[in-house]
Amino acid sequence: MGRLEGKSAIVTGAAQGMGASHARRLVEEGARVVLTDLQADRGEALAKELGDDARFVEQNVTREADWDRVIDAAVAHGGRLDVLVNNAAIHWVRSVQKDSADDLRRMLDVNVVGVFLGVQRAIAPMRAAGGGSIVNVSSIAGTRGIPGHGAYGASKWAVRGFTKTAAIELGVHGIRVNSIHPGAIEGTGMFSAPEDDAQRDTEYQAIALRRAGGVREVSELIVFLASDASSYITGAEHIVDGGRSIW
Ligand SMILES: NC(=O)c1ccc[n+]([C@@H]2O[C@H](COP(=O)([O-])OP(=O)(O)OC[C@H]3O[C@@H](n4cnc5c(N)ncnc54)[C@H](O)[C@@H]3O)[C@@H](O)[C@H]2O)c1
């Protein structure tokens, strides 16, 4: 029996990268999952491949009306809502001197407002289910400064901070809210592969395990936080970076 048997989940940004892997692992563990993304063709194809327990709903996480449709779809598909993985995000690497205020607003709209709306919209159905687990995807860029990550870092620090207040307020309803902080993860849209062996050696020197992570290594953390095995864990920061941020 899977670790998520009987649970109903939503994963945003699930058409590719880590979101696709999270959706796959949740289904493998027995959950019924609504995958959402802007990319309808890729999302539909993945949901079809995952079978009857998966369903795709096109969504822009910045739009309130889209969230209402997604929540309705998840409750219809799974009969309830137990798990929300706020994974969708955008990313670019650009100097603080080059980003405009409009660039920053666009980053915050997707990466922060999108998470905020998801948490707000999940409260009623999770309360109706007797509790739930929300996982907000931040980054190690939400725990430290990284060159070129001014706008992105601001958004991911905001996700980390918002998670803590949400955890405090929603704990009384049995709703747990945690943030995860991946390092460099291969097989994703946001990963820039080293261009040659010399660059790889230099970059991976800063990672204790001397390699990038794989998407499934992050999905295992998502499965744990979604499951009842993490029933006493809330408001916490879960770093999955091979030791990149130890120093
Ligand atoms: N890849 C990494 O190395 C890394 C490291 C740390 C944190 N993260 C975080 O992990 C999460 C997943 O990263 P990834 O690299 O797998 O992402 P990705 O770029 O591969 O996929 C992101 C998905 O989100 C979707 N998306 C973007 N804007 C959207 C919107 N407004 N509404 C709905 N969907 C939208 C995209 O269409 C895409 O399918 C993100 O939150 C990211 O910030 C990634």
C-alpha cells in the first residue's frame, strides 16, 4: 500500500521539471492528483501517462479565478483536498543593476502571489477534510544571497517567511505548512548545466556531495511532507541541496 493512499493533492507547475516528478511520485504512492500548469499540451500528456489518478487543469497561478477552478477540480477528482504543492515559479539570473521594478513585480506575482493564493484557497477544503499539508517550494536562494538572484531571491525569501506565518495561523485547523529549499537540481527548466569539466569541478566543489541533485531526490521529500509520517512537522525549512549551503 502506498504512503498517500486515499489522499487528494494538487501540484502546480507540474508539466515539466520537479513538478512533473512530484506529481508522478504522489500518484505512485496512491494519491489522486490534479496537475496544473500554463503549458496545457505537456500537462495533459503527462496526466494521461500517469493514468486515472491524475488529471490536468490549465492554470495561471497568479489568477484568482483559476485557483477557484483548480480547487473545485481537485475536490471533484479526489473527493477532498489533503495536499497542495506550490511548485510553479519563474526564474532568471540578472544583476541587481539590470532588473527593473517591473521585472521584480513580475517575479513576485508568480512566485509569491501565486503561493499566497494557493494557501488561501486551500484552507476551506482542507478544513473540511480535517486538516492537510501544504508544501511551498522556495530555494536555497531563499536562505542566502546568490549573485544574479536579486528578484528571484527576494521572491523565495518571501515564500520562506510567508510559510511560517501561515503555519502558525493554520496549525489550529490541522493544516501543516512547510517550505522546501532545493539546491541545483538536474532535469529541470531552471538548471544550468556546467559547460565543461573544468566548470563542473569548480561549481561542484561548493557542494558537499560534489554533484547536482535529481528530481526524484526532491520528490521523496515532497512525499514525506505530504504523508502522515511528517504529522508533527510544520513551519519548518527543509533543505535538499547535497550540502551546498552548509557554508
Ligand atoms: N531547478 C532548480 O535547480 C531549482 C532550485 C531551487 C528551487 N527551485 C524551485 O523549484 C520549483 C520547480 O523548479 P523547476 O526548475 O523544476 O521549474 P521548471 O522551470 O522546470 O518548471 C516550472 C513550471 O512552472 C510553470 N509555470 C510558470 N509560471 C506559471 C504560472 N504563472 N502559472 C502556472 N504555472 C506556471 C512552467 O510552465 C513550468 O512548467 C520552482 O519553484 C523553483 O523556483 C528549482
